[in-house]
Amino acid sequence: MKQIIAIIRDECVEETKTVLEKTGIRGITFLYVTGRGQQKSSVSARELGGVLNRNLRMQLMNTEGTGIPAGSGEEISRDSFPPEKEYGFGFLPKRMLIIIAYDDDVGSIVQAIVNANQTGRHGDGRIFICPMISAIRVRTGEQGDMALS
């Protein structure tokens, strides 16, 4: 039994759900998270996509000075920023998905996540695979692999 943790782009969630359903995965947990990686939280407006509208609580700071105060509540979109400029963020909004799977299914699940999220740009995400000691279905008390079926 393994735990698969994937950090992906917000705009790739629906496609990821679709490909995982096709692989037969039923149990998935999606969480809203923020973080930063190799891009050190500096991205161009083109790379932002539509993620800014979802999370206006983030501290937005334009390193070039757009005149939009942090936390102003003003509608922000990709079109609000010139594409040639870069913007610094403490952390970028992402989605984290967690799947507990049988050992034999891990390869196909990971490949499905990669296929749905690989754009070739910084920020495509990370996948972590961790061993699981056990699982318990609270309703029935089943343990181990039986708790996953």
C-alpha cells in the first residue's frame, strides 16, 4: 500500500480527475495549497493563468509596481498584468491530491497524473510516493488492503 501525494497546477485539476477516473481510481482528496519551488515564486503573467481570482487572500506584491495594493479585493486577472513583466509572490496557489493505492496500481496512477499535468514549464508540479503502514475503514473496522476496496 502506498500514499501518492501530487502537487499540481490549479488549472489541471479537471483533466487530472478525468484521467484518474479512467484508471479506476475512486478515492482522491484534493486540497487547496500554496507554495513555491524552483521558480522561487517569480512567474510571468502568462504563467499565472486564472489562479489569482481564486485566492485574493494571498499577499500580492508587484515587483515592477502595478499600483494594485495587496489585498485590495479588486478583480485581478491575467489581463491585468502586462505579459512581459514578472511578478513576485510569497507563494503560488496549487492543488495537492492524495491517493492511497495498492502497490500494483502506483505506476499507472503516477503516469496518469504526469500525462494530465506535464506542460514543460516551471510549476508543473511534483509527485511523492510514500509507504503506508496500514489503513482502517472506520465504518467497518477493516484494516490493510481490505480497507481500500
